[in-house]
Amino acid sequence: MDKKFGFNYQEHGNCGQYALLNALLLLGIPISVKDAHQKTKVTRLKALWEGTEPEKIIRGIKKYGCQAEPFTCNDKKKLKAKIDAYLEAGIPLIVCVENYEHYALLARKIKTRYYWIDSADLDIIGHSSWPEIAEWLESSD
């Protein structure tokens, strides 16, 4: 088998591709990193040096028959309510974190814990409280 599926530690500079494949895997659509690069039309080299623009990730999502809704929110209460609504509906969220330098995935919420998948984190999968998630999402804008 030449394709490797599952939640894996990312190659350098491919967080957007891994966030895409992790989100699709949660939805029951397993793809490889190669598939992600082809659907987003972002080469491995470009991803390494420049990253992946949100529009390219959305393109990849749509190529697999899924919908994407980009949103930003500066009101922490509204942001939490929107994130909670998506997660409670079983919809994973690709989030831009670390001052817009990294993509990760919010996968689920159980009680007060938010489960995330971050291909750049050695643990890959973990959970955090809302204050920790809110800080992770914050930018210096």
C-alpha cells in the first residue's frame, strides 16, 4: 500500500495540508498528503517556504464535496458560541493559530474539554480548556 492514512506528525511546513487531511479523515474521507497537495494545488516546496493560504485549503475541502465557511471573530463570547455550535454538530474546524503562522484542527468538544489535532505537536492529539484554546487562537493584531 503506497498511501499512509491516519493522524501523523507533519513534514516541515505542511500544516495546512495536514489540517485538511485530518479534517477529512474525521469526516470519513481518508486522503494522503499527496492528495491534499494535488487538490489544493500547493506544491510541497511552496507549502514548505510559504505555507498554504486559507483559500487553497477551502479549495481542497470543496474538491472532496464538503463545505467550508471561513470566519473570523474578535468577540470571544461569540467565537466560543460559534465554535461550540460547530463541534456539537460534529463539524471539525480548521483553525489558524499562533498568530496566523500555523493550522491545526479542533475536532470535538466533550463537556468543557476541546479536543484538537495538531500535526506539529509531538502528541498530535490532545485536549485543552476553553481559556487555553482562546489563547491559542489569539493573534497580536
